[in-house]
Amino acid sequence: MKLLRNGFLGIGLVIALFSGLAAASENSTKREKRAQEPLRITAVQWGPTQQMVDAAKLRVERSAAMQNALKGTKYHLLAFEYIENGGDKSQASMPPTRFRVVFYDYTNDRTLIAESNFAGTEAVVVREEHFQPNASDEEFNEAVRILQSDARFNSLLKGERLRAFQPMPPITVLSGTIERLVNVGLESQGNSASNEVVSVSLKSGRVIRYDRGAPETSLAAPEACGIPNAGQGTTSNGTPGQYQLAITQGANTLWEMLVIRPSASSGNSFERSGIEVRDVKYKGKSVLKRGHVPVLNVQYVGNACGPYRDWQYQEGSFDAPDAGATDPAPGIRILAAGQIAQTALDSGNDTGNFNGVAIYTQNNETVMVSEMNAGWYRYIMEWRFANDGTIRPRYGFGAINNSCVCLGHNHHVYWRFDFDVVNPNNKVFQVERGRKFLQPITNEITRLRNYQTNRSFLIQNSTGDEAYMLVPNVSDGTADTYGGGDLWLLKYQGTSDSPGELDDPNTNTAANFTPWLNNESLVNQDVVVWYGAHFIHSDNADLLEPNRINPSILSGSYVVGPDIRPIRW
Ligand SMILES: [Cu+2]
């Protein structure tokens, strides 16, 4: 097996990758030969480039409006975000033409948002918003430098008796104040110092220590659980990386889709939605307009820590072997045949040589995987696209050393599947084992899984027979009060200016889709399915067992996600 270079096509490099499947034996039937023809994966850069994003940031920062707002202040640029077009849903997504930049002004403790367009024809408009963004790597590193020059921590950090890590929560605002404090976890290496989480003011250089060893909702105890922190740094919020992907086998195009790396994915700019796929087609027909994970959170037993709303833009490092691999666009690496990527869940370590989305073939699937950091968490997101049309989205949960994750906690992950099966208008049916007829779902509704009857949902083309079946896996857990439910079947909301309801409206950490359940018709309508999975994370093996699924499907056993299968395609 070898990697072929096909040269340039359009603006992007096209890479051909032959899968590591065994060559068909000489006496195979024709059908077997066809099934084993090698896969070819191509990826072409799409939409704004790093140069365009850098130019846009610079223009905003130098604009009169921004200069006026930031004059004489200490500030950092925290995030860059595309403003999406709405457009015609039956057409391919259009590259964004407008953007938003988020600054934090430490002098006045306020968040500033600037908007404009890439073409530079729109004036920069600045407004103030009242929310605390998550900390960036730049802020965290500045907080660590402040600790390094603080007499109480200086020698301990220098002697590596304390090691700094990004904790949860990333930011603290003490009650009765408005000052933004960046939290730094300090992990003791031996007995000469204690585990601690401190808060640092970038405005004054002040370091706040807590009697209990950590700020509210955090914890520092003598014991810690997790893998050793590598501290390799992450992608910044809004790093571009979008590409048009095609997977072909012989003369047949199996899959086509637009892939967006986590750091540029859609949703609330300080949450985002992991590896986002859009305009997903199998054998030339639309399956999903969009698939992503806009909501991710975690609750601890007895609220010993948290609860936390997590985020999915901070790409951490994982192992994507570069021998024979090709990087056709920023943030994407297509591995050489026979190679696979290894995340923290596979390797048990936090180090790596790559940030972004790694793509490889395994058995009859094309795998796209990324590892994301949120404070001390290490989240793994994977999409698996099989040659037979099956889609297996997967999510995995890990952490670096800290005191909270020694305690039992539940992770909740919510996929948003905007099904456009053949066309935007679809019908939905509930399917149960032992029931002869499909039950039509005619209006917006929330449903729980029923593992006994293998309750599944069929999303069908409104004008034809093609359909996809959403089949829960037993790994996907059981909803508790905080988890809020398993499935929400909703009508797509959006205008020609912007897609709607990409992220839940809640300002608390718990997911909340209830405001969207208002009984709208789902008959021959544009259907969106939110799928929640709930994962009990505990060192107690008895608690873990129900969450174990086939370890050959993603990385380790800490994995959840449904199967989505084609019917009559
Ligand atoms: Cu966990």
C-alpha cells in the first residue's frame, strides 16, 4: 500500500490514500473484489484561510472604533468567530463573509465584541457584553508567569515540585466583585508541596489562595486521578480549518461532506461544537445538513465539584503518525495506509504531535478523530463513515491529574443531527422491536431510549423511500434529572440570514431544549434530532461496566454514541 500524490485540484491539494485492506485473494468473487477496492480520500481547503483571519483581526484591532474602546487599557483578544450565512438549505453551505472578534478589557473588566466583514467594506462595530469568556492559553500562560515571579510559588515551580495545569473552572469572579481571575491548577510532585488551585488577577498581578485549597466549584485534595499533564498548549479559539472531503472507492463516490475542525466549529463562541460535518452526502444523496456536538457538560455526585458546561474548540495534542501522512489543509491530517491515530484514551498519555482532525481508514470505515482540552478534561470526538453508509458518531471522556475526577461524576454529551434525508423535508417514525407498524411522530416531542425494545427512529425522505435509522447503543446511558432527557425531535428553525437553534438557550450548565418543544408539526418538515448520551465516570468497575462497548470502536472503553444506518438507499 502506498500514498499517491495527485497534484493540485482547485485551490487545495488532493491526496489519494489507499486503505490498508488486504488485497483480494485471487479466487475472490467479483462482488468481494468490488467491496475491497481501496478507498481514496481527498480534501480541499474551503472558506476563510489563516491569512484572511489574521488580516481581519488586525484590521479590527487597528480600527478607530476598537482603538477608542481599548485606549489605555490592558486587553487580550480571546476569540475569533465566523458569522454564518443562512441561505437555501437545499444548496451547499456558502463560506462565511462576516466575522466577530471577542476582546477582554482587564482595566475595566468588560467583554468587547467587534463585528465586520472579511472584504473590509463594513465599518467595525463594537459593543460591550456582560459575560465572562473562558480563559485562553495566552491568559493562562500570563497567569503562570505571575506565579513564577511570586515568592510563595517561585522556587516550587522552578524546582518542578509544583507543576501548573489548566483547571476547572478556568475563570473565577469572587462574589461581590467583577474582577476576572484566571485559575491555575498546581499539581504537587512529591510531598514538599500541596495540590492547590489559585486565582490570578491579570490586572493587578494579585494571587488569591483559598482556605479550602481551591475556588468555588473546584477542588484540591491530597489525592489526584487522571493521566499526567503534558502542558503542550492548544489551538486558539477560532483557528481556521475547513475542508471539503470526498471518499471514493473505485469509480464510486461514497461520501462527500464539509468538515470543520473544532477550533472553527459553530455554536456559542466559548463552547462551539467539536468536529462539525456539513452537507453530508452518501452516494450523491443528502443525509445530514449538519452534525455536531453543541452541548457538553458534567455533574458530580453531590456537586462535590462543578457542575461545568464544557467547550469544544481547544484542540489538544494527540498522536497522528506523520510518516507518509499528508496535511492537505490546516488542521487536517490524512494518515498513511495502515496507520491510526491515538488519543489520550488509547495511549494513556497527554502528549502528541498533532492538533486538529486526523483521518484514517480502519476496516470498512473512514475515521475522523480529534482530541479537545477543556480545563483538565480530555475529550475525544470521532465520526466513523462506513462504506455501507452507516455513520457512527462517538464521544470519549478522559482527564489529566486532578482531585475532582477521583469523585463519581456524570458526563452528558448532546449531538445535534440536522437530518436532510435526500431533501430538507422529512418524516419521522418511532420503531420498536415487537411492534409491527412504524409509529409516525407528527409533532415536536422528547423521547427516552428504551433498550428493551431497541427503540429507534427512522427519518425518511418526504417524497421517496430513502431513510436513515437512528439506533441508540446500550453504552449511551440513562438520563437523570440534570441530563434532562435522551432525544428531542424538533423542527429546524432558521432564516435566510442565519441558521437557528445551533446551541441550547440555557445560561446554566445543564442542557435545556424544552423552550424549543412547542408542538410544531414534523410531517414533511425539516427535522432536527438532538441526541443525548450520559456517561457515568467512576473508578468503580461495577459502575463502568454498563458503559463499556466494543473497544475496537474508538479508543478505549470510555465511549458513547448511536449508530445511524441507511435504509433503501
Ligand atoms: Cu470523567
